[in-house]
Amino acid sequence: MNIKTIYLEEVNSTNLYAKEHLDEIADRTVVYTYKQTAGRGRFDRRWKFIGADNIYMSFVLKPSKQLLPCYSNLTQYLSVILVRLIEEYELTPKIKWPNDVLINGKKVAGILSESTIRGNELSGIVLGVGVNLNGCKDVFQDIEKPATSIALELGHQVDKDVFLKKLSSNFFLYYDKFLSEGFTLIREEYLSKSSFINQTIRVSGIDRITEGLAVDVTVEGALVLKENNEQFTTLWIGDIL
């Protein structure tokens, strides 16, 4: 598989670079760097640079001019692809809704999707991912939420070039099938790899915190909670606390 790539020696953010150069970057291009100075995650959270031996990359995608519902599930698709790859290293990663990847309850990867729409047309999607591949224990001490790296869990370093190439090729291997079938393609696997199903959780939404038993994820990728009053609530956006 011949994947188009753009390597940047240093950049503020691969997502930001891809969005700024969207018109000149071809569909299905991977933008990556080993020094990202101002990475961002969901809700504009800062993604800390923890060294050059980690993964900072973005997929540039231009599937159509129309914004289709399944595009919002691309982050969940990528989380499943990432889990499959980490499992090849004999680890047991889990997905925290909607798309964080954890190992032993600690965050190892985050994903951010950003769409650019001009007028009524979709110009493209930039799907960014940061993976703590070889970060040492010290770099995570001042991070608010528990985090780890694949190397810490394995007890040895991981070849970043091999990992990046595998992640890129695995993503595009099933990409067209995902565009055709949407979240239903990965839903069962996503549920089986989840860290939250059948757990009582609290979810911070746009205007309130919802607490309940996580019972399902819909065919559109939304989280279904059963609250204490036996009412079922469907959440489309939020962060599990």
C-alpha cells in the first residue's frame, strides 16, 4: 500500500498544519512529526510533548463534498484500529468513550477530528492522533489525568517508525469499508474493547454532568446511560470523568 506522507521536523500541531494547508494536501495523506510543540486534544485540551520517540500524526481525508453522519465516527474507528495494533504487542488496551485508548486505566492515546466546511461543502477532515509510545515515567508526573506509555507497560522501547507505518496502513486497510458501512462495521468490536460498558460512570456534557450505568453504544456511536430513575439518556458528546 503506497501511502502519501508529509514529514515535518518540527511543528506546532500536525492538525493545525494540515488544516492550514488543506487545499494543497492530497486525500489520504499522513502528516507526522517527532517534535510537536502545541498539540491539542478534545475540548481544546493541551497534548503535552513528551519527547521525539512518540507518535504525533494526522490523517488528511477528503471522502466527499458532503458531510455524512459516519464521518463523526472516524475517531471511534481509529480507536479500534489503534487497539488492534497495541494488542500485537501483547498488551490489553481498552477504549474510553468516545475514543481515548487506555492501558491499565491510564491514557496512552488521544484522538481529535476536525472538519473544514466552506459554504455548503466539506473541504476535508483532519484526524489527529497522539500516542504515548516511548514516554518515560517522569514525563507523566505533572499530567492531571493518569497516563502511561506503551514502552512503560512493556518494559522496553518500541520502534516508532514501525509503529507509525503499521498504524497508517491498518487505518487505510479498512477505511473504504468503514465509509460504506459506518459505525456498524466496528460496533461489536468497539463494545468488546470498551472500559465503560456495564460500569456506573459520570459524564461531563455541554451543560451538565450525567451519572448512570453505561448500557450501550448506539449504531451512531452515541453513549446510552441508565440513570437512577430508570430513565435512559443518550449522549452524543461528553467526557467520562
